[in-house]
Amino acid sequence: MYDFDKIVDRRGSGAYKYDRLDRYFGRTDLQPMWVADMEFETPEFITEALKKRMEHPVFGYTITPDDFAKSIKNWEKDRHGWDIEEDWICYIPGIVKGIGMAIRALLDKGDKVIIQPPVYHPFRLVPHACGYEVVFNPLLEQADGSYNMDLEGLEAILKSDNQCKLLILCNPHNPAGIVWDRQTLERLAAICQKYGIIVISDEIHCDMALFGHKHIPFASVSKEAAEISVTFAAPSKTFNVAGIVSSHAIVPDKALRERFFGWMEACELNDHDIFAPITTIAAFTKGEAWRKELVKYLEGNVLAVEEFCKTRLPQIKPLRPQASFLIWLDCRGLGLSQEELTDLFIDKAHLALNDGAMFGKEGTGFMRFNIGAPRSFVIEALEKLEKAVKCCRR
């Protein structure tokens, strides 16, 4: 059994979510529930593997261990039923960096990138910074607060604009926590293959599917998907090792792989540090029991948030995530503007959450709540919010 209830003091450790509060929120007395890492200790099987390597006194240039690609191959097969080859795999120095690199390697001047908001904000920021126009294909909100892809809208975009060349897919989706079903992914693949669209599938949250949901790798759903896909994944979210950048790309199609991996190799961007492959190997060979306990604990946190909001904060409706430790809070029932909403969380409740509007205009009225923490820590945050809401209602 692992102790997910243990409180770890991270202040002063260089933790982004703690030691950057003043810069992003204007004050330091906030309980941080924003940046997408967890408050749990990194599991011992990873720290022990790192300590073992550190016993050697020389940290020189290092080759990639043979077990790096093998561990990823076996994990994808065992966890997600996806048969991949080891030469389809390449180290990348982070998912967001990988998106930028893929855009540079695979697109020409004047090409456009499609995203599906509300969605992780670097999907918009990175292409813009690289000089490419971003085209929006928003998700469709359903009556129960869930979302579907607007695939008819996507095809209409592609029919009318032949400069669209790449779509960034969030699978599972961030911030709404959607595990996309096979039929949706198959239809997406067929449309994108028809119009010559490359799909970058960000699957970094894939190993934390909740409540019986099963992640389906985009590239695995059809021949069309495999031909057009670049999949990005990492152990960092699941095993709480974001500070050790150990991400990877999986590209089944040879021609696409040669274009992307060749560019990466020429720039030496596929070179990792000493510790990244050690972390990946330890996580993917020894981490399944820990992962299962983590998922169970996160499900308990989700249920606790739902019960709290139902009984004590009915104006706020959490969308149950199908994966990961992020909850999309629908705060529109408070009747506040986005500015008033962020003021409520920051200056009245003293909480640091991600402003929903950062994920696109479709996120107006929402906040993203990180529940990857001891349950007492999550409940403490909800109690602060409850108190702030009551004060505002007086």
C-alpha cells in the first residue's frame, strides 16, 4: 500500500506551482491547485533507480539504454493493447516542446493548425509563436455538461480551407478529462486522412483512465490513423516526475517518421540526459501496482469533490473526469463575470486554479481544479471556496 494521504511541504523546493504564485497571481498566500503535477511523493522504485545511477561518480555523455524503447513498447501493449515497434519510438524533451518541433519539421510556411477548444492552451500558443495560424474547431457542449467532437464542423473547415495541414488532438482531453471513444477516433482519422491532415495526439494523461474507462491510442484505431499520426506520451503525469523530462514520440508511418525523427536527430533534439530513460524504464517496468492505487485514490477524490459540491456548493458543477487528476468546474451558476470569478478564487478563497478562459473562450465561466493531492488538501480547498461563496452572497 502507498500513502497518498501524506502531506509533503514543497514550498522553497523550486516547485513551479508554489514558488511562482506571486508572479502569476500577485500573492503568495494561495493554496495551489493549478499546475498539472501532483502533491504525492514520487514512487520509491523511481527514486531508487535514480539513486543507484548517482552512486557512479561520472555523469558523462550517455547512450540510450536498450530497455528504454523496450519498456515503452511493452507498456503500450500491456496497458493499451497497442502493438508498436521499437524503431517507431524517439525521445523528445517534453510534450509542448515536441509539438513545436513537429510543427517546425512537418509544416511549410502558410500552413495552418487546427485545435479543439476548450483545450490545453499551449496547443494555441505554440503554433502562434512558430508563425502559424490557428483554426478553431470547438468541442460541442452537451446538455449534461459533457463534450463531443464537432466532426461535421471539422470537415466543413477542411473543405473550405486547404491550408489546414495539422490537427493537435488531446487524448485524453485536457481540461475536460474526456477519454475519446473508438468510433470518434476512427471518424476523426478518416476525415483527416481524406484531407491530408497530420494528427499530433497528446496522450500524456492516458495511464490515468478513471471509473472503468479505457484509453485508446489514436494511432491504433485504423490504418488511416497510423498513417497520419504522431503520438506523444510520457510517464511524467502518472508517476509525478514532470521535473525529469522523459517524454517520447511514437510514429508508425515510415515516411512521416523519417521527416520528423530525421529533423530531430539533425538538431540533436532526440538526445536525453542521464536520468530521463532511467525514470521511464523504472516507471514502465515497476509501476503498475502504484498506478492502480493512484487511480483508485483519484477516483475517491473525484467522488469527494462531487459530494461536496452537491451538498455545499450547488452553484458549482464538476464535470466528472474520465481520466487524470484535473476537474473542469462549471462555475456559471454563480452568475459572475470571468474577472469576478477569478477574484473569488484568488482574493477571497485564496486558491490558485487555472482560469478556464485560458483554454479558449469556450472556457469562460469555468475553472480547472487539480485534485492530485491528499484528500484533506482537496477538502481544505473546497472549504475555503465555500466560505468565500457564502461571503459573496451576503
